[in-house]
Amino acid sequence: MATRHQSRTAVIGLLYAYDLGNTNIADFTDEILEEGKIRNKQREFSHGLFNGTIENLDMLDDAIKKNLKDWDYDGIGKVEKAIMRLGAYEILVAKTDKAIIINEAVELAKTLADDKSPQFINGVLDALGEKK
């Protein structure tokens, strides 16, 4: 059975594809999740995260932008954006414990992004969580 970490990793991939312009990626989420062996409750969890993030995208991007220091939002990598958007969704909308989400986002960044991303994402999500 897939873990929530694996579910979040798959959602990052979906959000990344969406950000690249593949707006119909939602039509293929079941196939993509099945490839990752994400089934049952974890599949429902993944769908909820992806759909919730997309539905709240403008609000999440605004919240992230307000917490950037000396960064241009458009210059941030798409993987980093996907991780921050998911983290912002879970903190601000799903109301998941901030410490858990920041830890998860940092772990995702260590695996999926460059060396400086974990610290950057940690700082942005921590600041965002303070203002919720």
C-alpha cells in the first residue's frame, strides 16, 4: 500500500505537468496514480490534494508570493512551485498540521529539487503558516 509521502510525490508530478501547460492532466490522474501503485484511500487522498490545489491555485499563488523575500515568483522552478503550492494548500485549506507539511515539503524538495530548494521552501511555508 502506498504511503502519504508517495501520494504527495505523485501529486507533485501532476501539479508539475499542469504547470507545464498540460491542463488536461486531471483526465489521466487515475492512470498515473495506478502506475505508482497508489490505490484506495491513498488514491482518494491524492485526488483531494490535486483537485484542491488546482481549485485554489490563484489564492495559493498569492499567498506564496506574499511570503517571498527577494525572489521573483516567475523565476522559481516548476518543481519548487509544485511543492510550495501543495504545502500551501495543505496548510491553508486542508488545515493539516504545519510542522508535518513543512517537513514533508522539505523531504520532497530533497528528493525532487536542487540542493538549495529545501531551505527555501521551508522558509516560505513557515512564513506562510505564520499568517494563516
